[in-house]
Amino acid sequence: MPNYTAVTRHITLPDGRQISIETGKLAKFSDGAVVVRLGDAMLLATVVSQPSARGDVDFLPLSVDYQEKFGGAGKIPGSFQRREGRLSDYEVLVSRLVDRILRPMFPKDYHYEVQVMISLISADKDVQPDALAALAASAALSVSDIPFAGPISEVRVARIDGKLQINPKTADIERADIDLIVGATADSVAMVEGEMNEVSEEEMVEAIAYAHEAIKEQVRVQSELAAEIAKAAVKREYPKYDENDELKQRITEAVYQKAYEVAKSGNTSKAGRKESFGAIKKPLLEELLAENPELDQKMFGRYYGSAEKKAIRDMMIKERTRLDGRQLTEIRPIWSEVNYLPGAHGSSLFTRGETQSLTTVALGTKLDEQIIDSAMQSGYNKFMLHYNFPAFSTGEVKPNRGPGRREVGHGNLAMRSLKKVLPPEEENPYTIRIVSDILESNGSSSMATVCAGSLALMDAGIKVRAAVSGIAMGLVQDKETGEYAVLSDILGDEDHLGDMDFKVTGTEKGIVACQMDIKIQGLSNEILTKALHQAREGRLHILGEMAKTISAPAAELKPHTPRSHKMLIDKEFIGAVIGPGGKVIQQIQKDTNATVIIEEKDEKGHVSIFASNQEDMQAAISRIQAIAAVPEVGATYKGKVRSIQPYGAFVEIMPGKDGLLHISEVSHERLAALEGVLEVGQEIDVKLLDIDKKTGKYRLSRKVLLPKPERAADSNGTAQ
């Protein structure tokens, strides 16, 4: 008999499919472990928390890693090592989806390291595992003794053919005009991320509400599962913060009003505000240390931060103004420029307040496409956006270790926003790479990337359907009174001090992408709807400012941008254009300096030609046309005699296409032989008389192109 007792609960989705959650069978040394299954897709989630905290840690060291096992999909990794390596960007994005909703659910004074690991151990082509990852992680925490204010869950909500669906099948998602991942507790929505096809604010709120109803059921089932696990009944004890009510009151009285006045002063400079708040903190700390050299400085920092935060938040709600003096709906000053970098195919510089993005667009060929090789997906990607956040953008010194999870997440949000307005694939021959380098950052650099990317695409001459702008919305809410202030275009400080970071991108017509994180319980539909409508006003204002720089795609590509041309050839000529071992196509590219790519699709040869100038382009086109052109009956060709036989000559009328010029078709005169009439290598004009339907052979004539000889007359004047 096995040495385990498995406990299983089931969740029924609206379409009747069932999700199972099983615990007690796998990974029993972890603090909590579950297997979540939908169809053939299975995710193993484990959670372990250290029994003690490091003495120097005053935060929650939480790590969340999602990884797909290739073996579970019946695949072998395509890497050189043929094994799973560092997490792919997709795996990082799923990890972030889970991390963002889990992190606020731990007690603020819980500083013990927590590691959540989620593995896709079996794949199902009809199931998207990202919609199950947070459910698995929450269930693992729920059956453990780790302090956790859950359960929570996440679902995918998509509108397909006009109907909202929960966790739809993979093939159906392609038809969705709304595709969101929504995370929530039983009481309130905490996280939203996804993309849409220019939908309205009301449609988005409806989708979120529909998703929340499904999440409530998933949370209920997790609670039932946890109730059966003895370990989960009593959460582990841990040392709480030491408290000193007298010190807390003294610091609050010394700080609150001064911080309120600094916040109200409307200093537009981030450095200036930091200096002003520092002028409150430093003397107070020195005074308290003089009185008590044994002062707990971590406790002081906690109480000071709490007093300062409350003062700033109260000021915003009561005064209806901001740290930098703006009104709640006011957008920071914007200026932008395009064609800033002469060597790029497209470039822009976008600055909003103290946030600045320098963005480039590079246009490449199909050979530049990104190879996708994951457990769930294989193929190519022809649109990439990379976001870089160097330390100097915030005036800091840090080692350059390459893009981290934040950079991957911000870049993905901008990429999903801009891909919605790209021309259809058949109209866009280019592989596109956008790179946003953040040069200054004080709030919403990802939204600056969206704006800068939109400008750079238009500067590059890409025929986007519309311009896209983005804005980050914030929220400050008083828990006791319920009063709140929704903030447009938040600063970095407002993000840190506020209750919401809601990024919304869209065109003039509607929303195309969003990313929302909520730090409080109980966000109402009223606040959510107000934030979305306020965001729309801000987006439209930003679009207006962008239009002052460039309002439509450039009519012409940059002179150094590779030109492209697409042509179709008959399937039978693909081999002739490529040649044995690629010899022919390589020679064409060498002779013309063009790049030629051939694909077989829909029983046709799709030829894409890229060249730096029109002369090279036309030379490559002509070479391919010469090979792939189909001879036309009745047409005249300048041919070259390839060989001479007793019965006629073989004449090449096109590269690789020889026809028979019968001896009777060479001349109006009757010829006994061709010696002295034609010779190998001679160029002659011939007409294609016929193509044999069975053999495909060409029948040529030269004499029909020659004038007929006049007949001689007899002595009586009668024609002979």
C-alpha cells in the first residue's frame, strides 16, 4: 500500500469541464504541495518557508518560479544542452502573474524566506497553463502552515464570438477580442492583466466582474480542501514586530503636520521633495538618538514612514491635489521628437514629466525572426519589444546584469499594446524589433515606452492603424471614511504610497491592453469604472500631444531601410529558383546584393526580396522572373541555340526552358540539314507555337517570324 493519503477536490467550470486539486501524494517534504489538473494539463505547485529569518531582513523574501517541463509535452528541448535552462520570458511572465497577487497576501511582519515553485508536468494543447498557475500556488499555501491571507485564484476571461468564457480552449482564444487574466480573493479583485481589441471601459469592467464570480468558486473549494488538512488548521507562529506606543505617538506628532505641509507645497522636483522630507526626518532621528543612543532605528524608520505616508495620503484626499502640485486628473508636461537617431530605421524621444524613453525601431527580414521553442509552443515571432531600465535612470549605481523580471514584464505590456495596431502580416514583410531605453524614471516608464514605441513605428513608416498611448492610474483611499482620490499619470512616490497601480493603453477608439495591481481589499466597481474613464481622458490628452509631433505613419521609409517586394511563383519552380544545394539562389543574392527568401504555402512559392536600393531589388526580381516565368503560346522570345540535331535545333527561350525548333520551322526554304544555317550559341528570335499537354514540351518556329519570299513570275506574267 502507498504511504500517502491523497485528498482531492473538484471545481466545475461554467462549460462543464472540471479542475481537480489533489494534495498528499507528491512532494511531501515541502510545507505544502498540490497537483492541479484540467484535461491532460497538470501543474505541481510546492511551497517551502524557512523556519527562521535572517537578522538583517525587514521584508518578505518571496520567490515565485513557474517552469514548463518539456517531457510533460513529449518534447526534447532544442537548446544545445537539450535540457531546461533559465526561465524563458514566457515563464517569467507567468511567474510575475502569480507573484503579484500572492505577495500582498502575506503578513507585513512575516520576513521568513518563502519559495513557491510551479511546474507544468503534463501538457494539453487545449489548456493554457498560465490560467491555472496562481490557483495551484494558492492551494499549496492553503494546505500548508505558512501564514497566508488567502485563498486567492486567477482565471482567464475571454470574449469569444461575443460571449464571455472562463479558461477557454487554446484554439478559441485566437478569436477573442478580450483576453484577460484576473486575480482575486473571495471579496475583491486584486490583479488584472491582458489585451483587448479597442474595447470600451464598460466592456472591460463586465469581463472582470464575470471572472470574479468564477474565482469565488475556486476560492471556496480551496478552503474546503484546506479544512481537511491537519497542518493547515494552525498557522505557524513567528516573532511579531516589537511595538513602542509612546515612541510611535511622539514620532507621529513630530512628523505628521510637517510632512502634510511639504506634500501640500507642490514641489515639482523629485530631488527637491526628497530633500524636504529628509529635512524632517534627519533632525528628529538625531534628537531621539541623543536622548537614547540605544534607539531601535528600524522601529524609528517604520513609525516615521507610517506617519509620513498617512500625511501625504490625507493631503491628497482632503486637498484634492498632488505631491508635485498637479490636480488629480492633470497629466505632466509632455514633449516628444521623432527621427532623433539618423542611423535607426525609426526613432523617437518621449518625455513626460521626469520620465523619458529613447526608442528605436529596426526592420529586418524573415531571417531575423525570433525562434520560439517551449514546451507548449514552437514557431517564430516577427514582432519584438525590449525594455531596458539602466540604474542611471533613477540616479543610482548598480551592476548591469541584463534584463530582470521587471524589464521583461514592462516590455511585454508595451509589446501587447503596440501589436494590436500593426498592419496584417500579409501587408507587413518586415520583422520588427522595438527597443526602449529608459533614460529618466519617475513613474510609468512602461507607459512612456508605449507612447515612444508608437511614435517610432510611425517614424519608421510602418502603416499602423492608429497611434497608441498609455497612462498609469493610482488610488488613495481612506479605509475608515471610504473617501478616495483617483490619480492620473502617477509619480513613482504615488505608486509607492498609493493603493493601486493601474496601467491602461489604448487608441482613440478604445482599450488595447492593461495591467492592474491592487494593494487593498474591496476595490469597488465604482472606483474601477471611475479610474478607467479618467484614464481614457488622460490617454486622449496624451494622444493629442503625440499628434503634434507625428500624426500618421511616414509616407516613405528611411533611405537606409531595406526595401521589400513579394511575388508568387508556381510551386514547380521553387526548386529551380533555389537550385541544387541552394546554388542558384545564393548566386542571385551574391550578384544582386539582395536577400531572397522562399516559402511554400498554399501550393505556391511565396518569394520575399529585401534590398537596400531599387536597382538591386529589380535585378533580383528579374532573375527570379526569368527562372519562374511560364512561357506563353504565341509569344516571341530571343532564344539561344543549345544543340543541333539532324531533325532540328534545341533553343533555350528562358533559363532552364528549351524548346524544339524543327528543321521544317527554321526557314521557308526546304533544308536538308542545319549546318551552315544555325550554330550552337547563336541567338535567334523564335515564336512558341504550342505546348504539348501530355509532355509539356515546347514547339518553336523561326520561319513564321521571317518574311515570306516572293514567288517568281513566268514570261506571260503568271505566277509560278
